[in-house]
Amino acid sequence: MAPAPGTPRIVVTVADPGRQADPAVAAHRNDLYVAALGRHGAAVLAVSAAISADDRRAAFAAMDGLLLSGGADVDPARYGAAPAGALDIDGDRDALEREAWAAAEARALPVLGICRGLQAMNVFAGGSLLQDVDGHAGPAWGTGAGPALTHPMRLVPGSRLARILSPTNLGGGVVSVNSYHHQGVLPSGLAPAFTAAGLSPSPAGDLVEAFEAPGGPFRMAVQCHPERTESTPAAFDRLFAFFVDACRGPATAR
């Protein structure tokens, strides 16, 4: 059934469960993204590298917004580097998301990145990655290996993300975020199109764990996993609501 007129249609790029060590856990991870957007009124289509080229082109042509989700490492060759800590590289996922990003850019659609999605957005926009970060990859989610590892993230005062998460604290503040990643973005590797919205400490120095585009269409990304609500401050649900609202513009104009 087609969504009601004006309903934002959002594509979420995800890992193909059939290619994962535990397909059931992978499918549940994907479902969390769909649920996070769906509860704010979006019609959501999860797209993996397993679908046909024609189906992905049709999905990207029909979408009103794009969410790039978590998953494997981006191939270092995409930012002109040799492997130096990158572990689980998925070239098919890279190609899928590069196509999705190009489609969103061509139509100035809203884009939200989560974990790998933050890293992919940064790479696609001309930035680079720190390929291994000590102490940031906690127990794998959904495996029963233990609670999420967490660490603080300092919100940049005046950033759009700070206003979303802490509308009564325009000075920014600090939030506790879950940590499921072993790669990150250093300030020196941040793509020129983006500005830092959140910073977290690491042995390599501060990491950009949230960024946004200061002008133009909605572009925002977070390194944490806000769809995993058991280890995420409730304020992050406003990020999903804000993103869905941003996608209503293209949906209304369709």
C-alpha cells in the first residue's frame, strides 16, 4: 500500500542479514532503525546490497530522505589510504551507500548518518577516518556479552544538535553515548562541508562524534547508536523526530 500523501518516504541503508554471522541479530538491528523513524510517522524502506540495481535505483528515486546506518568499515581506499586498522570491509555496502548519497545530493534531500553512516558521509564528502581507536569498541550489541560501553560527548555550543538535544541549554552540555565503534573522525579529517557538533575524548585526542552541515539541506550524523534506546538518553529521540520532519518538505513537494 502506498503511503498517505505527504508521508515522508525514507530509505535506510542496512547490512544484508544473510551475509552476517548471526542473521537474526542483524535483522533485529536493522529493525531498530525502521522503528525509530516509523514512530515519528515515516514510511521506511530498508535497502541492503542484496537488492537488484533496478530496485535500488527505484528506491533512491522515490525517497524523501536517507539514513545511512551502522555496519562494517568503509574501505580506506575511498579516502586514499592503505589499510591501517580497518577490519571488516564491505565493498558492496560502500558502493550501495555511495550511490544513495549521490542520489540524495542530486536532489538536496535530508541525510542522517549513524555510526558507520557518520564515517561514510564524511568520506563521501571528502574527509578521512582514523582506522582504529583504542577503547571505543564495547561488547557487541545483541550477543548477551554485557551492557554497552559508554563515554561522554561534549555538545558544541550553538550547534543544531545541541539545540535538538538540549533546547533549554544553549551552552551545549555533555551527554553520555554508547560506544560500538573502533574507527572515528579526527578534527583534521573532517570533511570541509561539515562542522563538529559533538566531541569525545580518545587516546588519539578528541574525536568528532557528531557533525552537521551549517547550510543547505539537512545533513547530520552521530557516531553513537541512538536507535538502541536502552543505552541512549531519551533526548536522542528528538533527533529522529527532527530528521523525519526535515523529510516532510520533500514529501510535501512531491
